[in-house]
Amino acid sequence: MKKASAILRRFAPMALAALCAACATPATIFVSPQYNPSSVRTVAVLGFSDYPGAPGSGQMVSQIFEPYLLTLGYNVVERQQVQSVLQEQSFDLSGAVDMATTQQVGKLLGADALIMGSLTYFTDTSQQTVLVDMPQEHARPIFGPVGKKGEVGIVGMNTWQTNNVVPQTQTTPAQVGISVRMVSVETGSILWTGTVSSTGSDLNTAAQNASQSLIAALAKKLHIPQPEQ
């Protein structure tokens, strides 16, 4: 049991790093065969629903995501105008959006398509302390007769190693995951969907990384050139 415990302590940092790497997932994009990019010029971002237990998280991430849509060639309806219409229509992102509502909101905003989504991850950075085995080398001289007269001196060294258990603080990066879809105002059908999860030094950075990754993958799928980073 002691040996197993030592192994767990020794590999805890590597296991934590692997777990963090597994948290981030590449973007997955699905595009409807009926989607004609030339038919969608103006889009309105209705926002993202909040992550459970994190009020305001949806608004924060949707604001970060919105500017990236400009690189796809969309005209984006001004946010204040969108919020005003949503309040008038008592629009709820967390509920099911029917075709009639989609068309009504889209026409009021002068948009060809509406973009909405949800957060699949929204976790800030965290720290935890793990015990790590730090090997230490020890040496002790071996005495014995030296020379012809039998004098006593050092004839060798006895070496051994021990493990000194020390605490180390490991930091888990922030993680933001988003699921986004674009809905046609004319037909109420989904034109494309995308999901992605990214990490960062803080929630803002993680949201930026997720947005950039999803838009880059969508641009590649739609064959839209993107500016070099």
C-alpha cells in the first residue's frame, strides 16, 4: 500500500496535466446541406444561456464571441438593439424557440439569421496541493586499510537514495465550453451548429480561445479565408 501511495504522489502532477489537456476539445461543426452562405448577410446574436450556477456567464461569453462573426463576413446587429427587441418580445434563451418567434424576432431586427447558444463549461482557475516524492541522494564513506602499512582510510562510498515527500501547488486552468447554432429567419431551420471547449489563464481568455477555435473551424468548413493570427 505504501508503494502504491508513493506512485500516486509521484505521478499526481502528470495526471493533473493530462486531465486539464483532456478538458479542452477541438471544435465540431455541422453545416446544413440547405445552407447557402450568400443568402445570409445580416445576423443577430441573441446570446447564450447561462451555465448552471453562474448567472451572467452567458452574456459575458456571447459578448466575447460576437466580434469573431465579423471575420466570416456577416453584418452583426448592434447588441443594444437586440436586447431591446428581446425584452419587448419576452424572449427566453433557455426555452425552445419556435419558428413563429424566430421569424418575428428576426424581422424586427432586420436579420437573415439568428445566433444563439449555451455554455457547456464555465469553470474558473483552481488550485490544489499534491504530495510529490523528491528523491535525495545520500553518501557515506567506507573505511578500510590503505597502503602497505595498514593505515586506515576511505576505500569507497556507500550511496543510497530516499524520497522526501513535499507538497506542491498545482493550478488547473479556466475552461469555457460553448454550443452555438445559427437559425434561418425565413425557414426556422438550423443552418449550422458548432461546439468547442477551450482552456485559458482566466475565464476571459478561455472564452476567447473557444470563440476563435469555433470560428476558425466554421470558416474552414465554409471555405471562408481568415486573417493570419
